Amino acid sequence: MTGKRLILGQVLEFLGDPAQLGAGATRHRRHGAVLIAEGRIAAVDEADTLRAAHPDVAVTDHGAHLILPGFIDAHAHYPQTAIIASWGKRLIDWLTSYTFPEEMRFADPSYAAEVAARYFDLVLAQGTTTVASYCTIHPESVNAYFTEAQARGLRMLAGKTCMDRDTAPAGLRDTAQSAYDDSKALIGRWHGVDRLSYIITPRFSPTSTRAQLGALGALWAEHPDCLMQTHLSEQTDEIAWMHSLYPEARDYLDTYEAHGLLRENGLYGHAIHLTPREIDRLAEVGAALVHCPTSNTFIGSGLFDMGLRARMRVGLATDTGGGSSFSMLRTMAAAYEIAQLRGMALHPSESIWLATGASAEALRLGDRIGRLAPGYEADMVVLDLASTPAIAQATTRAEDIWQAVFPTIMMGDDRAVAQTYVMGRPVVPA
């Protein structure tokens, strides 16, 4: 990643959260440019200004296409790639019928490697450059994910999913001790290597014993710079299941809190049916929630409260394969629709921020990715704002950038992704 390059197009810069800063959160350059040097963003300015200052630098001109930070998927299950869009009823049925049988296959390193390669092909084609993924109980699944990510120079996060309770099938159970030992070894091998980060990953309290949650809480205390990810209050019947297994718990969050699994570096996926106490505690410790809108509608979980962003960090995620799309554009559209059902109209700037800067902040990477700014890693997506006839006819009527980009948010797919860049290097389309 040597040398410099100018990437030209419409440029949308975010200075912060539009929900907090309003119109001052963004800067739109109709004829803008991003200067890349050594895989990082060196400058963002008007195209004429940067071309005059760097007359000998190679130029890629994307015309009227829109340059954004690469999309960041804050919660996914790469081992579920092959079972996306499988018909199911509720969460527990879906896990039993599809997820668990598929995840058993990841004991085979060659199969894990095959799926990891396919998964990164799919998400990069959608403009997604960073993912926080659950793997399976098999260390092989983690090694396959990180090996493939490292070879491609990607900034990726993941962890071995831990389950030792007999609510999980025998072929997908570890133990409290092996969960601790395997996770610790994987941290030593991968965490902080190149652009990779390890996440301590109990699947959720219904599939872990108290001993395993405690062991992972102890591991997190030993490695507080790691994130911890798990599921929280996704469905009402899941909550009832949890209470049957943890009758002493005040609420779902208490099963994690009692075992050292609640602090600021925690990522709590779904978080739909939260009690007032849970909201207060999550906000108090500075934890992050991850909104998974296509999954929440596909499996019938409920409607996330986007108003929680006023109190804590909230990232956005596909939750594939429970989610029904690898596309963060589709995920943004679903988040908009769910917010509408709860009486909140997300501005297009908020939708984009959720899929970029907000997810970066949820993952504690807001100083490296998620924005187009000097010093940031040059992971970017270039969007064609007229990628289909339906989108093009809507865009031609636009009076500002937000009217121009909103049809792509609501109707766009991989056809809208004109180019994906990883550390300034074009990776798709071929």
C-alpha cells in the first residue's frame, strides 16, 4: 500500500452524529476528492484543490457517484452464510432447524475456510468493509475467518461462540474450561494482529451455564481491551426461557451482570424488550447496543427503540443469517421502517451514520474507521445514486444530497456499489 492516489466523486463527510449535531454534522462536496497515502486518508477537499496540490498523483474519477466510508456491520454470524433466508418460525425453532446443524460443519477447517472466503466476497460486494462476527464453538472457525481477513487486509472482528449447556446440541457444546482456554489462546494468536480484533463471545445465557459465563467474565477481566458480544432480550419467549434457567435473575441483563459480563466494552445484540433497569444499567456502564432490523422482522422479534441512542452507543447490523440480507443498504432501509413504526423518522444522514460512524463507535473503532477524515483508514464504498431505473428517476428530482441518496438507501442493493476500497485499494467490482 505505497504511493498516493486521488479518488474523485461526490464526497460526504461526517463530523459527528447527526442526531446530536443536526445539519452541522455533515459536509457535502459535489465535486470532492479523497487523497489516499499508504492506505490511509491524507486529505479530503474539493477536487480542484487537491488536483492542483498533487498534480502528479494517480487519479480515479467516479464522476457523480457518492464516496462514503465503508459500511460497518456490528453483529453477524458468518457461519450462517449458507442458511440465510431459510424459512422458520421463531428464534428457538430457527436455531434448532437451521443454525445448529450448519454450525456443526465448522469443525472441518476446509469447510470453514470455504465459507469464510465466500462470506467476505459477499459482504465486500455490498460495500461492507468491517464486520463483528460470531464464529462457532470450533477454534477452526475463528482461524478460518481471521486467516482470510488477514490475507485480504481487512479490519475484522470475531470470536469463538461459547455454549456448554444441554440446551445446545451435543455436537456444539464446549465446557466452561475449554471456552476459557480456547478463547484465551485465540486472543493470544489474533487479537491486535494486523487489522484484527478478538471478541469474547458467549452466545447467550440460555446456552451457557453459570460456570461458563463466570469463566468468560474472568477472561474479560484479564483482557479488558477486548470487546465482549452476546445476545440480549431478542424475543419474549426467549426471555421466558432465560427466566426458567436463571430463576434468580432480576432480568436478562442480570445473567450477564452477575458473571462479570457487563461493562463499557460490551456489545449487546438486539436488545428489543429491555426493562427500565436494564436500560439504566446499560447506559450507566457505557455499553453499546446493536440494532439488527432485518433479523428482528424476519424472525418476528419486535421493534427496536431507536430513541435509546440518546443514552448509549447504538450500532447497526445485518445479523446474517438470521437477518435476511448481506446488504447494509437493505439494513438501513429496514431500520428506517422500524423507526417509522415507533413514531421516529430517521433522516438519511442518520441512516448512513448508523452504518458507518455509529457502528465504528459501538465497536470502539471510531478513531480509525467510519469517517472520511485525515488519518483514518481508507476503507470506502462508492455508491451509484442511479443504479436502477426506479432509483434514477427518483434521484433526478432531488433538490439536495439527502433527496438524492434516500432512494438508494431505501431501494439500493449490490448494483448500487460501484466500488469498494480496502485501505485505499479497489477490491470490487473486479
